[in-house]
Amino acid sequence: MGLLQTRLVSSALQMPWVVKLLKLIVPPLDKFLLRLSRGWVNTAMQSVVLLEVTGAKSGKRRTVATLCMPDGKDIILVGSNWGQEKHPAWVFNLRAHPEAKVTYRGYRGPVHALELQGDERETMWRRLLAFNPPYGNYQASTSRQLPVFRLRRGSPTMTS
């Protein structure tokens, strides 16, 4: 059982002050640890990816550490934003510029993002809830549907 699947953590993540504190501490620390370890070490020892995207409006490169779920060589992301009403900025960035870079478990390189829709999203959502139950709490706390992305290694012109 992963740390995020414990009752203690699940209960804590439902407290607004805990989420507020974690949002201040965890992302910058994860970015540091993931860079240092080539994507192997982060604060919760969960599946976390270092995602480098191009800003939708600015065109500037942005780097964020976010939870993920491995799916073979692919990486699955959920735009949960801790259950807030707004999507995280990386969602808009990936929609505008699906070519990105990741650092994840020893791999540092390009990925192509595809936002999952319909039945494919629903099937993946069930797998995501089993992998990381707090996603259910995040979905319940917002009126928006949490977007789900598949990051495929390489670019669309590269073969697997």
C-alpha cells in the first residue's frame, strides 16, 4: 500500500489547511529532489514526474512536479490541482503545446501529450482511482471534470 492510500493521509488531504501547507512545501521540494535523482526520489516516495512544458500564453518553458501513474512506458497525469475549481496551469500548457519533456525514473526526454476522452478516459479513471484514491476526493470537491492525459515517450513523428 502506497503512502497516499493510507487512511491517515486520505483524511489529512480532506483538511483545507493541510492541503494549503502541502501546496507550499511539496512542489518546490519535489522539483529539487527529482532533478537531483533523475526522477527517482520525491517527498512522498510516490510516482511523481518532473514535467517541462511550454507556456500556453507566454511561450516560456515551465517546470512542475506532479503526481502520475505509470502505464507501461507511458505516463498518466490528472489535472487535479488538489481539488480546486481551476485547472493547474500545466493543463492549459499541454493543450496548447502537447510536446513536452519529462524526468521520470531515470528517463529524461521528450513526450507527446494526449488528453483522454470518453470511454478511454473513464477506463483510465477507474485505474487511477485504484492507484491513487485521493483523486476521488479531489473530483468530489470540484464541479469541473479532472482532465486526464497520456504522455507517450518521444514525439508523434518518432516510432516506439
